[in-house]
Amino acid sequence: MVTIKDIEQAADRIAPHVLKTPLLESETLNARLGGRLFVKAESLQKTGSFKLRGATNRIACLSETEKARGVVAYSSGNHAQGVALAAKLHHVNAVIVMPSDAPKVKIANTERHGAEVVLYDRNTESREEIGAEIAEQRGSVLIPPYDDAHIIAGQGTAGLEIAEQAEESGVILDDVVICCSGGGLSSGVSLALADRSPETAVWTAEPEGFDDTARSLAAGRRVSNKPGAKSICDALLLPAPGALTFPILIEHVAGGLVVDDDDVRRAMKIAFEEFKLVLEPGGAVALAAILSRRIDVLGRNVAVIATGGNVDAALFAEVIQGR
């Protein structure tokens, strides 16, 4: 079990290494929506995503013996960068298993932080098997992207910040919407808000074809996505919710929202125009859910987490220019 105390301790532990990201607001969007929309800009976090929070907490909790053995992680890119930088900050060697079709910016940034990158084919190979094999061969500690108590607690620190920032603005949030894949962020944030802002309903947001969390919440059990689905949201393409994260989600999350790739493109463009934020597709899914009225903002106070901004320049230009 992950508790609010775990999240509070994680916040103290990672404070020297992560940024307190802003909670942004646009008068133009508020007028359009008829309520108040707040954007938690985790795309401005070091490494460009929230993943640094959980990775830093996990590596900081390693023993000196474990640190000496190094770490291994697998990731489509944002967890990769988080682990690479957290390992560098704690003087730990890191090996990261990444899909060969990951955005080039994510691969390059992971290497820039000093990690060794091992590429694999996501259609024919298992990143879990490759990561486990490397960890066994080298005696390293495996750092999973979401199904880990320290990771969940670290991601939950974003929820503490949202509650604090909303209180500073004199606002009680009616809803918080979170981009979701394995569920590390949404489970951690929902735990934090259950303690700090119990009036707030928490929702997950996913792209069509990868809406396993929404369907799992509706079914009351973990279900998987059908193979063959495609989405531009490369960070959110996992087959099923996590074994550790889902029990937290089913207790603390109101439901799951689903958007299509066109909704995501519009959200990326509006985030750039209204907030001057560069968002990757997966990082814009929660904003897309609000802008496409999956829940109504009329007369309400709603926050979304913009989870990441690591997008290749060519794709971002294509989206912004509407091609």
C-alpha cells in the first residue's frame, strides 16, 4: 500500500532535484469553456515530463550496495529520461531499454544524461524480458515505469503541488484530469488529492484504442487493449493498467475519459497558442478531454496535468501548422 505519508516523504526526498511546476490559467479558454481551467505544466519539468519525480524517488531509496550495481529501466521515452537523469544525479550507472521507433528527441536526451540505451522492436520483442535479462546479467536493479510503490509515491508529489497551488489561488477543484497509461501518475495523484482535496473528482484520460484504464474502471477489473491499434500518443501505448496501480485507481478515480488523435492535435495547438507550451501527443490527452467536452467545465474549477513535452520537432510543426 502507498500512503499519503509515503508521498509526503517522497516530496521531501526529491525536492532538491525536481521543479515545482506552475499551474497555468488562460482567460480566453475560461471564457470559451464557461469555467476555470488550470493546466499543471509538467512539460516544463526537468527532462520534460513528470517521470523525473518517480524515478528520482526510486533511485534515492536504493541502498549504497544497490546503487553500486546500477539500474535498468524500460520505457518509450519519458521514464527513460527520468531514470537517466536521476541516476546521473545519484552517481549510478543506468541502462535503458527503448523502442527503436521512440521519438528521436527522447532517445537523444536519454543518452545525453549518460545512460546506455538498448533499442528493441516493440512489435516483435518484449521490453520486460529484455530488461529482466540485462538486470540479471549485470546484477542491476530493475526500475519499472509505474508498478512500484516508490514510483507511485514520487508521481503523487504532483498531486500535493496541485492541491497547494489551488489553495493558494483560493480555489477548490471540482475535477482533475490526468493522462494515463500504466497508471503511476494517476494513482499517485489520486491518493494525494484524496487526502488534500477530497472534494475533487479525479479522472483518467487516454487515446482511443488504448483506453484500457477507462474500460477496466467500468468493468471493475483489469482488461487489455486489442492488438493492432494505432495512436500518435507514443507515451500511452501500454496494453493494460498496472497490477499495483489499478487497485488504487478503482478506489480513488471517478472514471476514464477517451479522446481521438484529432482531439489531441487540437489540444497541442491550443496549448501552444494559449499557454506557450510545447506538448507531446501523450502529454496533451487530458487537456484534449476537457477541450472536447468529455466532462463539462461550465461553472466548475477543473485542472488537467500536461504530462510531457518531448515531441520531435517535425511532428510538432505539422500539428501546429495543421497539416
